[in-house]
Amino acid sequence: MRRSGSPRGNQPPRAHEPAPEVDVSIRDAQRDVRGVYEGGFYGQLVSGVVWLAAASVATWVSPSAAVLTLFLGGVLIFPLTTLALRLSGRAASLPAGHPMAGLAMQIAFTVPIGSSQSWRCSAVAATCSFRRAW
């Protein structure tokens, strides 16, 4: 990844100077993300297993336990996806300095926050998400 030089050398830009431009297009950055994360395959696989586990717990244990399973599994989606990538022999993260490197971490931290909101509403979530249709 190349950066265009600042007129002041290696010094950071002043407030009135524009930041140096990064010579990576959005299309190239997205292609890198799809390549590293296998187009989302491992993340979707882990997420599907978490939902399957929650549905199984709802069926054989209780809806409240299913919400707990979904919360704990949701917190573990990113680490388990990283583990699956490493076990498959692939890189588990984007290279340092990649413009989209912070995106995966930002997404990973929103899942527990959203799950905690669901946990707070677990009585409603359990009856709506895991009710028996028969």
C-alpha cells in the first residue's frame, strides 16, 4: 500500500492540510477482505452452528436457555471464525495497515452489544424467537 508524500516529508499533516491519500481503491480493499475471510464462508458456518445450537437448546431444554446459548454463541462468533480460518491454513486477519482492518473488529464488537440488548428482553425474545408452532 503506497501513500503519497506530504510536502513536509514524514511529518504528520497540519490541521489545514489534507491527509495523505491511500492508493488502494475500495474495490481492491473489498476484494482483499473477501479473499482473507473466504467470502464470509467460515463466519456464516460458525453463525449457523450457533443458531442451530440455540434452536436445539430451545427444543430440548427451554427457551430461556436458548437465549443464553445464542448470547454466548454470538459473543464467540468472531473468535471461532478466526480459529476456523487458522485451522484451514488461511490467514486469519488482514495485513497491518489495510484500510479495512478495523472493520471486522468494529463488527465483532457490535454483536455482543446487540446480543446483550436481546438478553435484557429475553422474556420477549424467548417467546417470539423460540416458540413452538405446533
